[in-house]
Amino acid sequence: MAGSSLSARTLSKLVILLTVILQLSTAQRTWTEWSPCTATCGPGVRHRYLQCLPSAQNCYGNQKQYKVCNVEDCKGKGNDYRSTECRKYNSKKHRGRFFQWEKYILPSRQCALTCRAVYYGLHQTFRGEVRDGTFCDDTSTDKVCIQGRCITVGCDGIVGSGAVVDRCGVCNGNNRDCQTISGIYTRASLPYGYNLITRIPVGACNINITELGASRNYLAFRLQNGSYVMNGNNRLSRAGDYEAAGTTFTYRKREGAGCPGECVRAKGPVNQTVDVQLLYYRTSPGILYQFTIPKHMTKAAMEAIIPRLKVGNQFNPAVDQPLADGSMQSAYETGYENIPTGEGSYPFPKDYRPRIIPNRRTSVQSPPQYIPYSGVKPELQSLTLSGRGQSRNLTESQQRQYSAYYGPFKPNQAVSGDYGRRYATLSSDTARNNAINQGYPVQNNNVINNRPPVLAARNIPDASRYDWRIVGFTECSLTCGRGVQQTKIVCLERDRNLIVTDDNCVPTTRPAVQTIQCNIRICPPGWDIGNWSDCSVSCGRGMQTRPVVCAQRVSSTSRIDVQPSKCPSPRPESSRTCMNKPCAEWKVGDWQKCSSVCGKGERSRLVVCHSVDDRNVTDDQCEGLKPLDIQICDMGSCAQGWFHSPWSRKCFPSCGRGHRSRQVYCSSPDGSQISEAKCQSKKPKQKKACRNKRPCGGYWFAGPWSECSSTCGSGVQERSVICVKKLDKKLFTIVGKENCRGRDKPEMERPCEQLPPCQPQWFMTPWTQCSASCGTGTKTREVRCMDPELAPSSTCTANKKPSQQNICNTQPCTDESVQQDPSCKDVYKFCRLAGPARLCSYPFYQENCCSSCQTYQHRKTKEKP
């Protein structure tokens, strides 16, 4: 236990020490300004450094940070960085010829400059690194190249920051700045055609619309201008990605558990309201919809997603949209039958398939519900509209029933087809207080238009059609020992004998709940176990007890104790040990310095037994062995003295003033290197000044540009650049390039300017071998007209076409009568000229041009008369 305590304390001190060092280091450092962007267009980066302040002490290290800039593409096709860099090599020969290069990204080396030859399968890596900030590929902008490595960019634009967008669309957020809106559309039967499911408001993110099973229906998304994203105008769409409303909608069909029917996903945010519709043909299995909206937009979003919402008898213009053809009639039937889910709502299991029997007289069901963050859970009410949502007045009979249920009826209270609650006309203060208690928004101490929405006219009890019925009992509260059951009471439609919601029946006629006894038999013997008591001591080891009695339960409040032998074995334990924090524990201080600076010595620390009441006690009150308070320490070998190597032979740098250096170290008696603090004397110098005979200094001298390497098309000019130094007024000498500043060196190559385009020209193959070795033969070659792209052409000048045939080996053949020694051969090609030049009289030519000289002499002999 003492060892564990020591380890915990040591770890705690290390954490505190590291935190203090980090705070001190951060407090003494500051970021520099961002550098200019590395690109004027297209992706680039800025960088900055975390530098130590001049007055800083104990400031550790520098840090460099990159930030993406200029993510807009350069104007014009093919003007991005990689394409521009590849085109620079069009004027340079590769493998002995010129190519037209285009950009190419190798998957294995995304940050290298690789180009591909147009019309050829050849690709070549010209540089190992592209410019910092270049995208790793053309498909995404979240990864850039930095110093030849592909690194992910955070949502804050900082390379390698790891910042990501949360589900609320906030960069590096905590998922607390938005509200989840979700619901389930459960109506199975709908009118054929397009039916509204919900509305996705402006700013919604993380959109998920999922059909809960396979069906023959189709999801359709409608924009504000009447156009459809998919499955519109009775024309079906393929699964895929669709760009609309500022985001990408991914449309999928029957892909398994996550998408059993049709489903649509979108990251968002959307920049306009989108209607989610169902193109209905057959029974609907239900539709789940879910999205998030920023919290500050919750009120506006809820007004947008509830169609034809009335507040104070005024339609919300933002949601009462006309048809695409311009008519003011409602675009489609509203038919909500939703179960609210999401934050603050009731849990909804994944595999739960709800089946609700709504008010059978309603044509519009409860809208999707926003559950406030405060936890208020307003109950949903079944609502009804006549026809397409028109208001109608109550009959006298309905007024009497309304008054019996809700209170006195007033004529101006007659009611429209609104979504809302059951409210009578109230005073301003009462309406405001009720609205606050029920979770309604209040602005300027007023409910919107000073009155909350009122209930639809037909949502009143009807005793002529509905009646209360007792349909059974609840389960017994106990399996034995006299439990209780209560009657189950439901509201029943008489004609169809169908259970409906309770608000259809008159509440005053509801039967009282009846309670009966059940399972009255005495329970068999069993162990009656109580709760554990508190530990007998406040520190150290103690005991806990609990009552364990063999008994038979007679009722929920009484029991009979019986012999322990009648209860099953084993008997549960009635006592156990408990361990609270120790009453005293070892308190260990830090080790002191070693008593010796070298060799072996001792070090000590304070170890005391410390009680929980913060006082030192005797060692026998602490458990476990006492930690060591004295320890042998070895500070290493004692020093013998300073050792140094000879001075370096060369003076560095190689011109002007410089220095010579040597190595110096503190040595132990065995010759090994030890800490310099152990050598008592002053450390010898490691550098001394020196001066070279040759002074430093020089400047670049550039020669004239050469002629262009090509007379047409693209070519380059070159020139020589050397580093020179002036020795006298008119005397210069060439020195090494290290004597000149490298960054000032003039360019040695440049592209030629404004060359005319190349014209087609004749290309030819090498001559074939001569058809005869002597006595005049012929040799041939192929000649073709090619354009600058090396494609066949017919526009070359015909009178400039090179010859395709020529004579060769015109010299007469050797007389076969000449008998030559096989070893008599010509060593050089010019030997055939040795005879006419009268050189065969010399021994050198007689030996190395033996064959030609003998043939020449033989011919001369035959020519003599």
C-alpha cells in the first residue's frame, strides 16, 4: 500500500510540474504574423512561428503552423499549379525528344510533381515535392501537401489541427449549439399522389429521412420554387447524389438495416425550405425524419415545419406556400400522424414499430414536436380539420358538450383548424402565464397576438358514439402474500367496438377504478434480507451487518418468522468487513542531494507516519513497511582532468578570417567521458582565430545568351555564369561559387521568346548498307513529311525533298589474281589513300596498311608497258 501511495504522489507531482512548465513556456511565447500566401490563386498556405519573447526564461522550442489560403481555382482551364509546372518541361528534352506534359497524380506519391506525356502512356516524376499548400488530389480539399507529406486540414483551416465540424455544423464545437428535431410519420393510408411528410427549414443540418420498411411508395423533395430534387412530376429518379438547396442529397434504396426502404441523407445546411413528400401508391410502413437546427433558429424552424400554422387567427406566410402554378390553394393534403422523438422526449427503441389508434374523427394528426431544453414535456393533443383545414362553427349540442368538458363556451371562441391546445379566451396576464407554464414562446410579456391557438371544433366528447368500458384487470402486484389488481378502463366506439383515445369519451362518466385482492396464499419460507449497516469505524478496517431472517410473507405489510432450517441453503451472509481510508499513512518527502559530487555517497529524505487528522503519530500506527529514508547514491567516477585533441589543420572558412577548432572533454580515470561539472579547473578553449591568405568576396559574372536551341516552336537559351573576384583594376580571377551569394546567382537558362510555329519538314532514316563493296553500288533510305507533332503530313516542299537513293563504293574491285597473306590486313580506314599518296614506301604504312599497299603496287605493275 505504501508503494502504491508513493507512486500516486510522484505521478501527481510530475503532472503539476509539467503543467507549470507548459504554462510558463506558453506565457513566454507569442505567435508571429501570418506570412503572405504562397499562391496568388489556387491552393496555397501561410505560415507563422510560435517564438520566445526576448525576456523569456525557460522557454522551450519553436513551433511552426500552416494555414490554407486562396482555395479558389485559378481562372482558365488547365491553369492550376500542377498543370502549369508540368508545361514548363515541354521545352526540355526527355529521353532525347520533346513531349507535351500534363499533370498526373501518383496515388503512392501524391505530393510529388509527376507529369504524363500527352498521347503517350509515359509518366515522369520531375520533383520530389510540390509547392506547400497544394491539394493532395483533385477529389477533396481537406488534405494538402506540406514539405512533401500529405496532411489533413482542420475545419479551422489550420493544417494538422485536428479540428472537425460537430453535428451542429460548428467547427471544433461541442454538439451543444443545435437542437435535434425528429419524428415518425405513421399514417399508413394516404391519398394517391404526393403527400407532405414534413418541412426541412433553412439552416437544417444532418438530415435523415428513412422509410421504415420496403414499399411501393417513393420519397420526393420539393423546393420553394415548385421544382423537385427527385421523384417529381410523377417521374421516378435513380438512386444517387443530387445537388440542391446548397447541399448534396444522397438518395438510396433498400440497402439493409440502416435503409430498409428508401432513405435520403444530407449533411447540410440547406439554404431554403425543402418539403419532404411521399409519392403514395400502397400502404406506407412509416417514415422517420430527423435533422438538427441551430438553437437560435428553433422558433422560426418550428413555424416553418408545421404547415398552415395559425397563431392568433393569422396564417404563417413562411409556411403557407402557393402551388407551383401560382394558385393559392394548399399545395397538397396535410396528414400528420407523428410520434415525437429526440432531445428531451420519451425514448424510442430502434426496433419499436409504433401502432397508434388516433381520434378516428380527425383528418390531421399531431405535428412534429420540439421538446424544449428545460425539460418541459407538453402533451400532444389529437386535432381535426374539416375538409382541407377550413374552420366551422359549433352546433348548440356541441356547445353544451364543450361547456360540460371545458367550461363556458363563448361564440367568439368558435374554432379554426389549427394545431394547438385546448384554450378558452383568456386575459392577457392569464394567457401569458399559461403559455409560460406550457412551454409557449412569450415576446415582450405577451403570447403571440395575446392568445394561444385554440382546439379544433370537433375534438369534443361524444356520448352518443363513445362509451367507457371495463376490459379487464392489471397484473397482480405480488405473486403470493395477498397482492392487488385494478380494473382497466378504456374508451370504446360502440358501432365498431374499437378502442380509441380517452378524449372521445365524457370524463365525468368514467367509472371509478376498482381494486381487488389476488394471490392471497401465504408465500413459502424464504430469506428476508435487510440493508447493510454503515461501517463500524470511520477509518481503517471495520465491520458491516444486516438482518437476515427466515420468514413467510402473509401480505405486503406483514410476515411470519420461521425456523432457519425451513429456508433454502446457504444462508446469506449477515456480516462483512469494510475498509475505509487508512487512519494513518506514510508521508514521504523529496530526496536530498547526494553527499558526494562524484563516487559514492548518501542521500536522505523525511518519512513520517501521518494521521487523518493532520498530525504526526508513532510509526506503529501506519500499516506496511516504512519506506527507506536513507539511500546509497553513486554520482559516477571522479574526474582526472581535461583532455583535448590537436587543432584542426585547416582554417574555416577557406578564405579571409576564420577559426581552427578542437575537441575538449572531461575524462574519468579510465578515460571515459563524464559530466563537465566534475572537472574543477577551467575548460580549455575549443576555437582560436586564424586567417587565410586568400581573401573572401566575389560576384557573379554572366556571359551572353546563346542562340535559341530551336528556330521554331519552343526552345531555350543558355549562358555561362561564373563567380569572379577582382584582383586589380583590370585583373579578375575565377573563384569557387561559395564566394558568391547563392540567392543572387543569375539564371543560366530561359525559354526563347516568340518563335514562329514549326512547319512540316522532311524526316529520313539512316542509309542502308551499300549494295556492293566495290565497283559502284547503291544505298537507299526512307524519307517522310512530318508535322511538328510528329504526325504524317503532305505539305512539305517537294523540291526540297532529300534523295532516297545514292551511289556508293565506286572504287574498282581488287584483282582476284593478287594472292595476299591472310595476315596482311588494313588497320585504319584511311589506308586506301596510302598508295595514291605514295606512303607505302614507309615501314609504318607497309605494316598497318598492308592490304591496300599490296593492291596498289600490283595495279601499278600491271599498268606499266
